[in-house]
Amino acid sequence: MTRGRRPKWMIEIAIERMNILFNRAEMEFINHPERSNRYVKLALKLSTKYNTKIPDEWRRRYCKKCMCFLKPGCNSTVRLVNGEVNIICGECGHVMKIPYHKEKKLKRRAKYESNQKRNDE
Ligand SMILES: [Zn+2]
């Protein structure tokens, strides 16, 4: 197998598997947090192997430093500081900063693009 770009169907399968892994991590977190962390690691491995981003909805649900699953209110704190979303990992104390404006902009752009779609084609 060659490195680099993967066919689209492979990427789709990888994304689906990542979703499954994160969903499982979410379900198991209360009783078996160590399993959740393993699922996160597996999902991250998939993302590197297939050169795919972690699905948006899960991107803030793990710590980029210690790779553990984060559940807001359980082992992570989410705060809005100076227009940034700060996600603090309760396991290692790592702070992830996500600019809040960018998110709003992306949402607006998605809306705009769906309106403009017919012009692109
Ligand atoms: Zn951490």
C-alpha cells in the first residue's frame, strides 16, 4: 500500500469508525474511563493513518496532550475567556484554546456556501 492520499471511500470508513470509537468512549466513560482513553487513542491512530481530521463534534472531546477522553463537567472545564473557548483537561491541566470568533465565522460561511452552491456547480 502506498502512503499519502487514500481513496474517498476509505476515508469515509475511517471517519465512521472514529465516530463509533468516540461514541463508545462516551458511553464507557462513567464506568471505565481507561477504556475511553483507549478508544480515543485508536481514533487518533486512524486519523493519522488515513490523513483525516477528527470529526468536528469530537475534536474538543479529547486532550491533545495526554490523549484522554474529556467529558465537560467530569474531567474537563470549558470556559469562555476573552472571546476564546478554553478547554482545560482535568487529567494533565493542559489548556486548549479555540477562538470563538472563528467558529462563528465558519458557521456563517457554511450558511453562505449552501446558499451559493448553485453558483459553484
Ligand atoms: Zn490532558
